[in-house]
Amino acid sequence: MARFAIALHGGAGTLIKGNMTPDKEKAYKKVLSEALQKGYTVLENDGAAVDAVQEAVMCMEDSALFNAGKGSVFSANGTHEMEAAIMEGKTRKAGAVALLTGIKNPISVARDVMEKSQHVFLLGQGALEFAKSMDHVLQDSKYFYDEFRYQQWQEIKGSSQFQLDHSKSKNSKFG
Amino acid sequence: TVGAVACDRRSNLAAATSTGGMTNKMIGRLGDSAVPGAGNYANNKTCAVSCTGSGEYFLRGVVAYDVSCLMEMKNMTLQEAAEEVIQRRILEIGGDGGLIAVDAEANISLPFNTEGMYRAFQTSDGVAGVKIYKD
């Protein structure tokens, strides 16, 4: 049997060391470790890479610490619009969703788009209807509310600024 | 943004990426790293990649696919291709962020050009780590 491996990320940016308390750092590392363990266990038990990455990502989506799923940031109108994508290297099948609201685990919807639809990318209402038809878990706005994320939004609400999950505001224009 | 890449015992690769976008982003804005090709890609011939950072730049750079192309067309190693994209190409267009990648031999690469990237990794050889800042 060949070697196997898993790697994961929980976002990048200007992670000011002064803002990172030992307790916060411990909390982030705890979730990262749990996600890593879930994914690695799949591989260790001869599972497929696609199952391992889904497990790991779902674990992080269920944490309020990371900007995905439960921890998603506030968009300009105070909602949470999520995106997710998954791809298999053997078949090069891919599935993705975007502008999706109210779904607990967007990555699992992307997986179903890949495996159970004839499409690659579903957006907005269409993605939500597809998720519902596949019995994905729905959550109301209370589930996605986080005081820290709310305050982040309040700082720039009403302006044209936006902010990466772990960075300062960015004003530069995109081409 | 969160993501994972893996190489299983059969050398099959996969990548997953999920994000809540950007705080105060315009409604209807699509374009974080969870877009196939831009921030998420897998090909057993080359690598599996999941990106994080300023999504628009990853779209413009078709970053995840670019890593794969550099390996396939220029015979770069995973590490060389990932470093080339994150430490040079994406910076040239003003982008910031990082990626995680794995190839079919279970080599991993986790470059980023920001102050930190929440990341973790484990191989069947016993190499493992959970890190935030550049060490």
C-alpha cells in the first residue's frame, strides 16, 4: 500500500500575534487537531481521499472559529452567503455551491452536486433547493450568529469596504 | 475559509474548500477560494489543492489549476509549483493568502505569503503538525 497523507487549512491572513491569546490559540489548534484526526482516521481505515477531506472540512464548518459554515462572516445585508467546492483527482469530477444560505454543511451539498447532479456549480436559490431536495441539514440565522463576527461587520457596515476573515480591511480595486 | 487535501492508500487525491466569504461583501459576490480551478482542484497526475486568501486574486490567477499545470507542463515538484504560485505569481497581481497541496506520493506543501495560516498535516510516515504562524 502506498503512503497516504492529509493537510488542512483554516484560513490565512494578518493574524496579529497580540490579538491571539493563549486560550484562543489553544481553541483554534484543538479544532484543527480534531479535523485532522477525523480525516486521517478515514485514510487510516482505507477510506477514500474524498471522504477524508469532506470529514475534515465538515468538522471545521461546525466550529464558530473558522469562516465557513457556522462561523461564516456577515455579508453586506447581514446574511451569511457561503461557498464550497470539492474535487476528485481520479475522475476529475467536481461539485460546487455558492451564494448558499442556511445550510449547516455546504461542503456536503457540493459533494452531492458532484455525485448526484449532472452539473458542477449551483448558485443561490437553486443550490438551496437542491440541498433541500437532498435532505441536507438546515439552520436558522441564530445558528450562524457570532458576536465577534457581528462586531467585525458593524465596524464596516454601510461602507464599501470588506474584510478578509483574518485580515485588515482591503480597499484595492479588483480587475 | 477552510479546506483539506488528501492522498489515500490508492494514491487517489481529493480537495475540499468551504468559506463564508468576506465580511460586508456585496450581496451576490461570488469569488472566494471555493471555486473549482481557482481555489480548489484535484488531478491524480499532479496534485490536489485548496486555497485561502483574497478570492478575486485566486480567480484571476486560476491558482489551484496553475499549481497543477506547473507540475504537469514544467515538471516542477509539488513544493516548487506551490511556492512559485504563492510566493511569486499571486504576489505579482497583488494577491495574498496561501494554499495546501498534496501529490500522489503523499508529499505535502503548505505555502502562504501572509503573517499566518491556520494549518495542520499528517502523513502515514508519522510526520504531523498543527501550526498558525511561520515557524
